[in-house]
Amino acid sequence: MDIWLWPTIAVILLIIAIGLASIRRMDRTVAQTENGEDMIRDEIRDHPYSLNPILIVIGVATVFITIVIFYYAFTY
């Protein structure tokens, strides 16, 4: 399992970076009206799945797991 220690750490750091970037961007995403209600921008309302951090994290994890599976499938 030593072979996967550093790649796993790299993937975890990438997932943390995606989470931090999405938290920073979240402040600019939702604006409040004078009544205190949240107002979502039109681009996000029209395309809610674009640049969704959960989907990006799932994609990163899927790519990493696929690499591990194919590594062991073709080396043994």
C-alpha cells in the first residue's frame, strides 16, 4: 500500500482545494436583496450543475479509483 500513499495525499489535497475554492466563490454567488432574501444570479439558476463542487470531487475520485483499478488489473 506504500505505492498509493502520495497519490492519495495528492488527491485529498486537491479535493480540499476544490472545497476551499467553492467556499470562497459561494460568497460572490448569492446576493441578498433589501428584504434580506437570497437572490441567485441568472447564470447559476439556468445551469445549476455547471462547476458544481460535489460533481467535480466525484469526478476526481472516480478518475483516481479508475487508475488504481487499471493498475492492478494490468500488473497482476
